[in-house]
Amino acid sequence: MSQTMKNAKALLSSYGRSMIAAVLAVYMTGNTSPSDLSKAGIAALLPPLMRWANPSDKAFGRGSNPSES
């Protein structure tokens, strides 16, 4: 598997964990509206995007090389 695919898989895994936590938090408040649950899933994009935008982040930052960390 290429390094790019490994990076993409790690980033998608990070998003998946964020999405599960965000949707579960909204659901546990008693809000079962599909619209609100999907908004939580969209909001879960923020943490991985913030990590990608940070060039100092060794795992996901732009220009990072995870094989060195």
C-alpha cells in the first residue's frame, strides 16, 4: 500500500472517530432529528481539517511525512 493511501486511511479513521463521538453526543441529548445528527457529522470534519491545516502536525499536517514520526 502506498504512503499516500496509508495517510488517507489514517485521516479517514480520524474523521470516523470524530463523527461517531459528535453524532453520539447529539443523540444522547435526546435529539434524534436526522438533520441535527447530520450537522454533527459535518461538524466532525473540523478536527481532522484543523490537523491537516497545521504544518507542524507530524501525523496529518500539510507536508508531513508520517514514516519519520
